[in-house]
Amino acid sequence: MSLADVDDCAAVFTSSLGAVVVELGLRGASQPVALPDTARARIVHVLHTDPTGSFVARAEDRVAGFAQATRRGDCWTLVHLFVAPSAQGRGVGRSLLDSVLAYAPDAWWGIIGSTPDPRAITAYARLQSFTVHPTVTARGPVRRSPRVVDAIRARAGTIDDLPLTVAVDERIRGAPRVVDIRHLLETGHDFRVVDGRGYGLRDEHTVVAVAALDEQAAATILSDMLRSIPVGSVVQLPRITANQQWAIAVANDAGLTLRPWGPLVLRGRQAVPSPFLPHPALC
């Protein structure tokens, strides 16, 4: 991939994800928020940090699909793999997947956040050494403000809190992701922390990540971010696995609707890190 490919890749992202939304009937308040400008900025970010993990496939001199993977410490992440609807079923996705799987092969664990597209889930489930972890997501209008149930409080984070994210991520994820958190802060994400215990990030419509050393801190951070969203506004949470019951309790408290979503697919781990809500793409 080169910078000259970015606009075409962003167009493929939008058309491919849009086709999944239509095919699976995910419209209205439950529709996932997919903003082209956000996707484009993320594509550029990953291209800058992991240029040799970014690939495009061409057909008839047009970008037919693209894939990007990152390496953060010992964690390999599949950030993007999208194929234009007109090019699907021709082996483009398989070729791109083979390319990104060959990137950073010595990273001891890996994570893929799949879309709910059955074709994608099936392809990832067939990968050797990867395990599939079903998820739900919570989204819809905030019907009520989550209760404050604990004495601890979250506060606004600053650039000075980045060492906290390193400490939490090393303990929970096994690998820090400061370069990605900086990117999210630079693109206007709200940063919330509980001193010494965890952090979370959100944009206008989406809680994009939560990581904490304990479930009480994680629930406090998630509740704090949801309370900052006006009642009636549509919001989406990241994928929630079975070992994140604290997140399901907060989502129910806010009146959000739980729905099946694309799984997390892991290599090198038997369970999803916890307490942890992964970024939808950067994981």
C-alpha cells in the first residue's frame, strides 16, 4: 500500500461494510457507525506505523481490496481486511489474509476483530492456531444514565496519563499501544481514567476501548463515558465477550440493546483479556 491508495481503500471500506449492513439488515439505530473520514485517518495511521503490514489487491488497475496488520510489542492485530463487493468471491480476501498473516510472525499472540459477515467469520475460524470467541455488542439510544455504584470516580485523561495506559495494557493485553492511543487522542477522542487502575476512550457515537486492572474500575470508566452522552443519543459499545459480564451489566443499566456481533479471533491466548473492551479495529 502507498499513500496514493488511501482514498481508494477508504472507498472499499465504506462499500464493503455498507454491503454487510444491508445484507444482515443492520439499519436504523442498531446500525454500526462507520465514518469514512475516521476510516481514512486510521488507514493512514496504520500505513505510517506499519507500512510493511499494509497491502492492496488490484483488479483491472483498481483497488479491489486492502488489508492492514499492526505489531504492538508482542501483539499482532488484523486492523483491516475489506474487499469491494464487486471483487468478492475471487480469492482476493484469501490472498490479502495470507499477506497480513506473514507480517510479524514472531509476535506471540494475535487478535482479529471480525465483522458479523459469515464469510469472514468462516475464513478466520479455519485459520490454524486461532480460536473463535463469540461476542455481543450493545448499541442504540441511551435510555437512562447509568447509576454511580462505586465511590471511585473517573476523570479526564491527559497526555501525562499515557504511562498509565502502558502499565494497564502490559498487564491486561500483554502489549502496550501508545502509538494508537496517541492517534485516537489526536483525532478528538475523549480520554477517561481511573488513577492507577484503568482508562477508556470514546468518540461522539462510540465507546472505542476500555482496559483496567479490575472490573470495578472498568465498570466505573464505562459508566462514566455513557453518562457523558445525552439521554436519547445513539451509542455503540465494542465487542463484549462472555468474560466481560461487568460491561453487560453497565449496558443493561443504560438501556442499550444487546445484539450478536462479529467474534474476536485469537492466536496464542485461550481467553480474551479481561477487563477489556477492544477497539473495533485497532483491538
